[in-house]
Amino acid sequence: MTIFNSMNTSASALTAQRLRMDVVSSNMANAETTRGQLVNGEWQPYRRKMVSFSPHETGANSFSKQLTQAMGRKGAIGDGVKVNRIEEDQTPFKLVYSPNHPDADEAGYVSMPNVDPLREMVDLMSATRSYEANVTTMNASKNMLLKALEIGKG
């Protein structure tokens, strides 16, 4: 564990939340895209993407893990967050009746992306708030480190 551990943890969260905001904006930009991916010669609508996070684990032999175990503590020191994967939402596409649309089937229905703009806005607000909270945490850590350096001067 270093004196910069809290800043490293916040930095990993900032990176993860920034990726989450990028994925949400991609979903919003493609909310009307009926030709998102070519599958077996046929166009499929864009599929909503989601980001999956997990705690970042250091190696089993890291000093901080060994020290935590030796001290008999149950909880480990946090090492931040990492992105596991970006996965596609498998909910069905929305069918919209539009017989004049170039992608309409024989019955006149068009498969539209499974992107819900309201859900995307909630995800974006959540990611933004998490990002802001981590910036605040990083600034607090920076101020504490600066105060510690001032103590050392005197």
C-alpha cells in the first residue's frame, strides 16, 4: 500500500465511469439504427451495450494482501475497479409498423434497436455522479497529501 493508493483507486473508477459514459452515448447515437450488424447476409438492428465492472484484484502474493491476512483482517484493501467486458443486451428488438421503411418485413414491421432513451439517460446520470464523486475523493486525497507535506516542512 502506498500513499497514492486512494488516488490510484479513484483513477481506476474515473476510467471505468468514463468508458461507461462512452458506451451510453454510443447507445443513444444508435437508438434508431436499423442496420447495426450484418449477420448471415441480413442486417440486424443495433443492440444496446452494457459495461460490466468488478473489483480489481492484485496478485495473491502482493504485499498488501499478505499484510492484511497476517494482521487477521477479513476485508482486503480496495485496489480499485476494472471493466470486465462490454456485453450486448439480449432483450428483443422493438417492432414498429412502418410499411414504407426500406427495412420493413413482408407484414410492414421494422425491427428497431432495443435502446430505451430513458434508461440510457438514467445510466448516464449515474455514471456522471459516480465520476464527480471520484473527482471529489481524488481532490480530498490530494489536499491531505499536500497538508502532510506542509507538516514535514515545519
